[in-house]
Amino acid sequence: MVLLIYEDIINKDCLRRHKVEKEKTFRELSNYLISNFSSEFTYSKLSKIFNIKDVHTVKNYVNYLKEAFLIIVLDRYSPKLKQQVIAPKKIYAIDHGFCNFISFRLSKDMGKIYENIVLIDLLRENPNNKTEVYYWKNHQGNEVDFIVKDKFKIKKLIQVCYDIADSDTKKREIKALLLAAEELKCNNLIIITEDYEKEEDIENKKIKFIPLWKWLLSNSS
């Protein structure tokens, strides 16, 4: 049933509506993006993978999928608009149920699934676009999954970490969060986990660890 819905959206809302000539290429690109949800991409890389000479055509294809409510594209945060435009973006699925049917590897990466769920909920609580959501990454590769910005102020920084029990993973997630907090002058720091719940003081910063289910309930109240 899910696959039928997906195919119906591709056919009616993308291929027919926009009169896409290279239907096979468009389907392959769509499957690739949804299979690689919660991952970075660039238009130029997609252009090379699918042998599409004009990068603008790739951008159009991605926009068709966005307009059809199949994917979400997240920008990397930068105070400089030019840097924000040229930086790699991240792809998310509107319904990660599609990923189970489309992905060739049938990914069991719960971290990516959790990340996708969190973004959907962040956008659900913000239907009027009063706040903006980005991801953050510095030149050393330290990354924070979500930055929530309201007008000119960064409201909160969110990491999503399914397996926080792994000490190396925990250190990595905390390090990136603290670096972003320092750069962006934000003290509302959250790490969403599978089941770990605690508030820890680290380097004079309070970090709130909260299980996904509890965070979702708190957002819906």
C-alpha cells in the first residue's frame, strides 16, 4: 500500500505535472534521495551520479519532490547567506515508511530514523514557519543535527543519538554540541536518545538528555 501511494505521487504530482522527459532518471534520483534520508547531498554530486549535465535540472527535480511532499531539504546554518546556499544540504523523508520500501539496503540505522522523526516533529510544531530549522557543521566535521532559530535568535540546539551508551559516541555528540553552543551563543542544549534521561553539567553548560518518546510527548502537549 505504501509503495502504491509513493508511485501515485511520483506519477501524478511529479512526472505528469511537470512534464518530466527523463522519467527513469527522475525515479532513480527520487529513490536515491529517499534511500539516503538523514544524509548530506549536493546538487553537483547528484548531477554526476545520474549523468545529468545541467545542475539546474537536478535542482528542479529536487524541488518537484519537495512540492509533492515526499522530501524535506535542510540547509546548513551560516550567518552568511552565500555560504548557506553553496554548502551541502541534508535530505529527509516526509514519511520514513517510504524508506523501508524504496531503500535497496533496507537500512536498520535507528539513528537516522530517530533523526528523521525529530525533524518531522520540529516542523509539525512550527506550521506557520515562525521558526527556522537548520543543521550545523564546522570545518573539522563536528556536526549538530538541528538548530532551531526564531528571527535573529538561536532558540535551541538538538543532537539525536540513538546509542548514547557508547562512550566514544557520547563524547563526539557532546563535543559538537558544545562547539556549536559557543559559536552560536546558545545554552539550550538537548540530546535526544533511545532511553537515557538525565541533565548533565559539562564545561559550565547544562545538557538535557531525553528519550525520544518523552520528547515527542512534551512537544505535543
